[in-house]
Amino acid sequence: MLTQEEITDLIGTAWQLQLSERVELDKIHRFVRGKDGYPVLPEDAEAEVKEIARHSIRNVLSLVRDAFCNNLSVVGYRTATASENDAAWAIWQRNKMDARQGEIHRAAITYGTSYVVVSPGSSGPVFRPRSPRQMIALYSDPSLDDWPAVALETWVSIVGGRRRRVGRLYDAEFIYPLDLGELALTDFGTTSEPSSALTSNGIRPVGFGDVIPHRATSDGEPVCPVVRYPNGFDSDNPSEGEVIGLIDPQIALNNVNFERAIASRFGAWPQKVISGWTGTRQEVLQASARKVWTFADEDVKAQSFPPAALEGYNALVEEMTGAVLTMAQVSPVQGATKIINVSAEALAAAEAQQQRKISFKQECLGERHEQLLRLAAEMDGDTATAADSGAEVMWRDYEARTFAGVVDGVTKLAAQGVPIEELLVLVPGLTQQQITGIKAKMRGTQATARMDSLRATAAALRQPAVPAALPAPAEVPA
């Protein structure tokens, strides 16, 4: 068990590392939400122009994130030869991970890494997905180690009506609940870290909770109960998300969209010009609303300029949006505003590169899901499941294919002797529960057919044999 001095030193080190990472992570967070990347304006810009700038963000980064997240969904966990899910799948269902797995995938794809903490609960292991803005894990060798040496998790909680930063420190044996102090409001209404908890090493706890043993083991060895989910594997550099490399193109797209909005607001209609006449504001408004103008002064001249053409801006915005999607290897169909008479084969061809990238992410994230389920099974006392390294997670198939084409392929495979029950996972749209129900009904139907066949055979055996008809005697000639 760590002492309070050791806990303080570890928290100081981990907190400083997390603060250095939070600069980039917070930037990514703002851009994905469309809260950053505004066009740069001079200080004396009019209020109307500033308002246009605030509404000119054409956010493609969230589209890129969702294009991958919406195609990642785990629907089962079993070996290749098993007809039912592994026992660890019950832990997944108990933690409502069918819905919460999106938190893991979204953070990993957005920031490059996400985490899941496994802690003991009254009904079994409890899964807690965390983003890297809430947790940092320290590894002896980040590219090789499956388990961190220690991990620090922090979040803001309301205690007694006041905002406090609390957290937990994890090592290979215990969970250390921490109180990191009250958050003070700044002049801008946001929160800052408590000055009483800040030291030369970063932040130190002002209170300690009761230490909790977590009993997490892997292959019989105690481990820190934190599973890291990388967006991809790279032995040279940390795992990067899909957003960080697209921030500069996103800023360029916002600037062009701002210029289009300015042209639309101030130049989309013919500009009326009257020279030689100066009226009051009310007179100018009345003149601008008239279809016919008349002036007593013969030197007054009225003319109009043609409206600004927006076609060039529209084409450039669409082209730049497509360029961002191409850089992210996302199907251009995702950002298309018009899709007319596109067949399933054409959609599949357009999504081919995206599907290959999704398959790579399924391999990376799937390994971590399996690591998570084996850890949970071992914490739950199911050593047989934990030792079974052959079980794999099953992903839902979202690839664009025609239903008729899939059914035709399944039918041909079944005709060659492949069990139809094993081919149901290839049919798009079927959930794991639906497949299980269909298999159960098929087994019942097959059992009924076998019983009917046996009854028919038994009935035939009980009936007396019918003698064969004798041939008619031949006629004897007289």
C-alpha cells in the first residue's frame, strides 16, 4: 500500500503530464464541438460582421468522427466454433455496454486514446469509460505494456453545493479515493484549480478516502485495472486521433464559408446607388423600398450594381469539404448534399477505403475489448473464461450491400453444406438477439421434423407386409 507521501508525489507527476496533454486535448474538444476556428477579424469590425463570423463555422470534424463511430458496434463475444456468447458477455450486458461502448470509441477516435476502469461492485465488476481529459495512465513502456503502473482519474463533483475536484489513484493492488480541493470561480465565470492544492509539483490531495482493494489480476498476476483503447498502433509516436491533423483544413474551410456568408449578406442583391442626393435615414429606407424613384433635382442619378455571384463560393466550399473527407479517408457520400439514383454497388465502392480503415480500428479496439472482458471475468472469479484467449468480439456489419445479394450468397453457401445457422451473422440488420431467436426456432423446427420422420418410420415398421401379387397363370392350349 502506498503512503500519503508517495501518493502525493505520484499525483504531482501525473498531474503535470496531464496538464501538458490537456492543452492539445482541450483544443481538439473545442474544434469538434464547433467552438473554435473562427475567422480572425480586426478589433474595430462591426457587430454584424462579428455575428456572421460566429455562425460561419462549417464543422466537418464532427462528421469525420461520427463516420467512424457510427460504424463501430460490438454485438457479441465468443469463439469461432461456439454457438452462444461467452459467459463474460453477461458482464458486458450488466454494465449496459451496448449503449456505453460509444463513449469508448468516440474518445479514442477523437483524441487518440480512451480508457475503461474496472472496479469491484456489489453485483460484479463495474466498467467506467473515461476520456484522456479525465484520466492519465503511466506505463513503463507505453508501446508494449498492456497494463499501466499507475493511473490517475479526476473529475468535478458537487459536494455540499460547492464544486470540488475529486479523483482516484489506481495501482496494481488498491484504489485510493482523493479529494483535490474546491474549485474557485474566476472573473469570467469559469472554474480554476484550487490554489490551496497547487504546489511546485502540480496538485496535491487535501483529503484521502478509505483505500479499496480491487483484486484485479491477469494470468494470476495483480495489475492496475485500467484498459487503454488506442485509435491505432504506432511504435514511434503516441496514438493520434482523427481530428488533430484536420484542424488547419477546417480553419481554411471556415474562412471561405465566412467570405461566402459576407457576400450573401451584403452583395447577394443588386446594390442601389444614388449620387447627388443625401437624404435622412428614414428617406433612404423609403427610397430603398420603392419600385419607382423620382427626384426633383435633375443632377441626381440612380443606378444599381449587379449582385455578387455565389456559385464560385459554393463550389469551393463543397470542394474543400470533400478534400477534408478525403484526407480522413471518409466516403465522400457522407458530406454530399445531393445523392441521386446511387446503387448499393456504387455506395459500396465509394465506402471501400472507409471500410478498410474501419476494419483496422475494429482490430485495434477489439483487442482491448477482449482484454477488458478477460480482466472482468477473472475479477468475477471465472478463471476458465479469463484463460480462454480464443474468444473474440463480434462487430455489427454496416457495409453497404443489397439485401438480395447477401441472401443469394448465403443461399449458395448453404447449398454447399455450410450450416445456415452460422451464416445468419452475414445478413445485414439482424441483431444478436434476433439471431439467437432465429437459431432457437430453427433448432425447434429441425427437432420437430426429425420426430415426425421417426414416427413415420416406426409406423411403417409396425404395419404387416403386403404380399406381392402373383402373376396370372398362363393359358394351357387345348
